[in-house]
Amino acid sequence: MTLPSHPSLAGLRQRGLITAQEFDEAMDELDILALPDEDDFDMPRLAPGAGLADTLAWLLRTDLLPQDAFLQRVRDLPHQHGGAALQERQQLAAAALKLVNRQAIDTLYDENLIDQWQRDAAHASLPGDRMLASPIAALRDMLRQGTLTTQQFQTLRQRTRQHGSELARIIMEGAARQARQDRPAHARPATWVLAALMLLVLAFAGRAIVGGRATAPRAPGIEGQAVERSDLQQRAAQAVESARVPGASADLSITVVQDGAAPPAP
């Protein structure tokens, strides 16, 4: 059974906000959702009388309209339209993004992950230039904006582990995993461990070099003279710099002295 063209889908296609292929795929999806045995199909449904913004939000929510392609299309609008035509399309795109983002926030509230005050605050600061593609992204956005503090997040995570629904636990663990990935490299524990290991290796390597030089014959004519080796000094400085944690200051002064030579004057 082929349904007649959905009015709002046709309107979006006419305005250039969706492509011919995206229009056809959306119509095919509506055909599937209209089948009697698809009542339990896990896909958001589009109301027959849905407006342009609701229809655009449905396309984004179901990924029938990929987020990246849509946002790039919106950025290109000023190159293709002007005046009232441009304003209409930009307002329509912003309204659709707001609907999608609002639903992601509402899911957090429905799963008892945020309270009513936090939900309203998040609604008031919804981004209009990007899409919160999931409740996980919505929770991360609240953390970045300070609507949800780090302490509140940790408390919420512990409570959800003990009493939350399966979906709530998935959302919390997904947000925690992304938070770890978002931390700067120098703040991750592995970076400090690696730096300590590198310094330890350098210390042992230095001892081995000194021990090897102690057994080697000394070159004539340099007894008692302090001779700096610029090549070794440069290599040692580079090794220490590579082990230094980014952002930390380097307070080391490195001088490589020939074996048996008198130490340089301070």
C-alpha cells in the first residue's frame, strides 16, 4: 500500500530542507508503519496532521535525515536564499532542533535523572545550532553548562546504579564514559603513570651510560677539564621534555660532563 504524499514532507522537500532521496525513504517508512502487524514496531510515529517543524524533528529523531547533513544544509541556506525565504527556513530548522533537544531533556526527567527545576533550566538553555542526539548527549550538555554539577552527577550515578531503570543506567554510564574521554590528556591517570615510567627508564639509562664510560679509556689531553657535550645535552633535554606532563613548567637545567672531569662552577 502506498500512502499519498504527506503534506509536511512535501512542504519540506519543496523548501529544499530534505532531498528527493530522503523524501522517498521517509515515505517508505510511513508505509511500513501503516502496516497492521507493525503496531509494536519500535519507531517514533508521525501524526498525519504533523506540521513542518514536527515533521522535520521526526526525520531527525529517526535519523532518516542525518544530523550532520541537515546542519550543513542549514549553514548553506544564506548562500541559496535571502529575505523572508531565508528567515522562514532558518526558523523552521531552529524549531525542529528545539523539539528534538527538548525531547532528549524530557527523557532524562521521565527516567528520574533530573528534577523539574533542572529540566526547566535545561529547556531554557537548549542549543539552537546543534542537536542533542540522545539523552546521553543532553546530560553531557547539562554538565558542560553547569545545570548539573559534577558532584550532583556522581551522586546521581550512584543512586541510579542501585535504584534506576535499565535505560537510566545506560544513560548514566554512557555519560560517564564520555566524560572520561573528554578530559584533557594531562588530567588522565595514565598520562602521569607514563611520565613516571619514562623518568624511571631515563634514570636507569643514565646509570648504564655512566657505568659504561667509567670502564672506557679516557681520551688524552682532557684530564681535569670540564667538557660539555652539546649533542648529549640536547638529547637529554628532549627526553625530559617528552616525559614532562603538558602544561607543567620545566625547571630543569641539564649539563652533560665528560667522565672524570671536574664539575662545572655553579
